[in-house]
Amino acid sequence: MSLTLLLDLDNTLLKNDIEAFLPHYLRAFAGQVRQQIDPDQFVQSLHAGTQAMVKNHRPDLTLREVFEAVFYPRLGIEPNLFQPLADQFYDQVFPTLRRLTEPSPDAVRFVEACLTRGYQMAIATNPLFPRTAILQRLDWANLPIESYPFEVVSSYETFHFAKPEPAYFAELLARLGWPAGPAMVIGDDLKRDVAAGRRLGLPAFWIAQSGVAVPDGPVGPSASGGLSDILPWSDSTPAESLRPNYNQPEGLIAILYSTPAALDSLSRDLSEAVWSTIPQPGEWGLTEIACHLRDVEQEVNLTRVRRMLGEINPFLSGEDTDPWAEVRGYHYQDGPEALRQFIAARMELIALLESMPPDCWQAPARHAIFGPTTLLEVVSILAAHDRVHIQQVHQVLKAILPQA
């Protein structure tokens, strides 16, 4: 059985109570910059920037961009003056905080067992830190990235959403290329790991905390225990029970957020030549995909949702949109601009869905191809369409950028 594991870091793979760790981190960082910046002002600005990251819903802004838009104006310092101080802190001071943590022998054994089985693993730590701070903590867990091929390590430079948003886990899966088959979240935090993963539709294994009762209900853990209990549990669980179920409203909206976010990260800094490259004759490149997503969003998805919210049981015609690529000359259009237009249309669609009463998910319609339907089913098909094209983008990048 193939399995995708989304692994939390602190108090999961590394013994580190993040709530106890953070005060030491803040004192050390403030102490490092105190000759240039008032410590109290620094900590307040850091808190404000972090809160902005946690609340971010912009799929076109990385968490770093969100953080810096708040942090630097409050602090009254230019990035080119602060960044050398931050680099020095993470190079020289942050490593001394290792004393507050402890590696877990179970973590190394667990990860190595998963690698032996060929499981896909991603580090699903809350991406509120720079990548260097996360990689150092992996080193402290005796799981250096150079030795353990985690597919994705989430950090604030490239991610757009943070825990406890289900969109965080959707973005992580999109960055993995929406792997088929069973997948699960593994973490110690009932809100940020377990409930967030379950709200997307993922099974979740809770690294149980002493003295805390196992909660039940739709956002409770699928199972609980220690790292050594995960593989025996997954081995004894039918594969169907470990398959995600993305067809509930909150999970669907999370997927809709994740698509533009993943496309933003995957396509940043690509050259015009990469955008226009066709992997094989008759296939689409990145520009064609972006134009297709834009036009389907603007002319099909938004139109259908508006009609279902504004009309009683409307008739929805079928649309064959693939020929548009040739008819409309997608290959000769501006791919990055098409992506920006897609993101704008997607945010308009999400705003419609988030503002409507919950009972509107059952709004009926008649579809020319699959007959009687509901808004929930229409959005489920839309989200599945998103996943297919994210997989396609990964395939294109692997074909034209072998290191991708």
C-alpha cells in the first residue's frame, strides 16, 4: 500500500514543547538585535507579523510577504538593514536553542521504516519560521534533510497558509502533486494538526499527550498513540479508511484556496522560456494550463455558481473547454498574467461560497451530462478538476526541469 504522511515536527518528530520554546526564542532574538532595535518593539512587531501570517487568506502572497508587510512598517527599519541581523541570529544564536529540545529515537526508527516501505513523507510543521530554522530543528531531531528525502518541508518563504487552516494541508498536498491513495496527518496538536487535517478530509493520527483524553467526533483523531504505534495501526486499517474524503464544504473550499497558492509557488521565478515550453507535441505547457484555468473559472465555474445561487433549479449546459487552447491561441498568450487573472476569479468564487448560507450547498440544478445535481457536487467536480491540473503542472515541470 502506498501512503503519504504529513508529519508535524515539534513534539512529534522532535521533543520540543513549542509553547515553552518560543519565549526563549524571542528573548534570544531580541537580545541579538537590541543594539539596533528596542527589544519590546521588536517582540511586538514579531507578534503582529506572526498573527498576520496565521490569518492570511491571500493565495498570491507567501507568508514571508505577509509577515514583512506588517513587521517592517511597525519596526520602522528597512529590510536590507534587518536581514543581516536575522541571518546572523539564525547562523550563530538559534543553534544554541538546541539545548531546549531532545531527539526522539522513535522518530528516526519510524522515518527509516517508512522509507523502507517507500512511503512519501512531507514535514508539515507550521510554516511560520524561515526554512533555516526548520531545517535546523530537523537536524536536532537527527533527521537532516540531506539524509532523509522529505518531499516537501513547509516554511514561510514558499507557503501561503498556516495551521490551523485546512488550506494549509491542502496546499501541502498540492505541493506534493496531489498524490493518489491513502494519506494521513500525524501530529501532537489537537487543533492545529488533528482538527485541521480532519476538516480537510484527511485521517489524522494523534501523538497523544499524557493526561489528555482522546476526543471523538468528526474532528477528533482517527487513532492515537506514540510514533511506534502508527505503522501497526495503519497496517491493520483497511486502505479505504485511510483515503481522504475531500467532498465536504470546508475541505472543498480549502482545496480551492490551495490551487492558486500552489501555482504561485511552483511558477515563481520561472523564465518566459519555461512558461512557453511544450513537453511533447500535442501536450500543454504552463501557459496553456494557466489560460485554461482562467477561462474555465471566469466563464464556467463562476457562471454556474452564480446561477445556482440566483435561480431555482437551473439547467447547466455541458462545456467542452479543451479545444479553447487551440481556438483561443493559449500558447501565444501571457502565462503569468493568465495566472494572475485566474487567482482574481478564484478569489471571487471563494467569496461567493464563503458568504452564502450553509443550506445553499444543497441548491439543486440540472446538468446536461450528469443530470440532477447540487452545488456541493458541482464544487466537488471543480475541486477534482483543480487537482488534475496541479498534477499536470508537476508533470510538466518534471519533464522540462528534471530537478523539479
